[in-house]
Amino acid sequence: LYTKDNIDTLLWRHYVIDWCVRYVVEFGKATHFSFVECGTAFGWSAFFTMRRLREQQSQSSLASFHSHVYDVFKASDKYGNLSQDKAASNLGEFSEQITWHVGYLPGTLHQAPEPPATVDFLHIDINTAQESIDVCEFFLPRFGNRGLILFDDYGHKAHRGLKRKVDSYFSDKPGLLMPLPTGQSIY
């Protein structure tokens, strides 16, 4: 939730999401943009992503976009009243551009509805190391020209295991892993 204690941090994190989308649209030259988010929660990051994609449609050769959002959408001690209904309400203006994948990762990657055949931007915010790598292994072969992966909690002390797994996984892959002061990392 947004509070006076975290609003500045969240604004910077959403700025990074906005930059990632603009970069992929401009340099990827995709006319149809495919966005995947693993760990959608209340839908805020997906909202900012799709808002930027809608703006890019009027400023570039981007003709359309579609989003695949993955989460358990279940209330918990940490996330309170998290539900698919709450996320769907927050993302209501984009309902025609969303395919919902409800359940635990990586299991939902192999269940209906079908995942996208190609991916331009993958946002991973599931906070768990092995599941984040499972998501990378599944989606990395589907990446188009100049696609990006954004890890949300890469640099946070509470998720050191995630950082170690991500560093190890990408150590022999082409491309760069760029840690950011927001705790995020871009590949």
C-alpha cells in the first residue's frame, strides 16, 4: 500500500518501470507489445506499465499491447486483502488487454490460459529465488528483440538469496544485469 513512508520509493520504482517500457518500445521496434508480470499483487506496477504502453501507442509505431499477469491473488498477513477482484478493479481500464493467470508459480506457467508466445518486457516481483529463476528459464527463450527483465526486489537485504540466484543464472548469459539504487535490477 502507498503510505507517506514509502511514496517516494514507490515513485522511483514506477519511474524505472516507465523507462523500461519506453526503452523496449523505442529500441525493440515491436508493433505488438507483450508484457508479462509475475507477482501482480494489487496491480500497481501493471497499471503504470499499461498506462505507458497506451501513451506509447500515440507516440510511436506501437499498434497494440497485451499483458499476462500472474499471482496467487490470495489474502495474507503480508498483503492483507489481496484478491483478483481487487487487482482487476485497479486495472479496470485495461481489462481488454489482460490475461489472468491465477495460482502459484511456476505451476501456472504450464496451465491454461496459454502464456504469450513472445515477451517484450517481463517484470518479476515474486520475492522468491528459485521461482524467479523458473520464470526466467520459461520466458527467456520467448524474448523478442531488445526485451528487458526487471527484478523488483533484487537488491533488498531481505532477498539476498534472490540476488545470488539471479547473479548465478545470468553469469553465463549474454547481456547485462544492472542493479539499481531502488533495489531493482534490469537485465
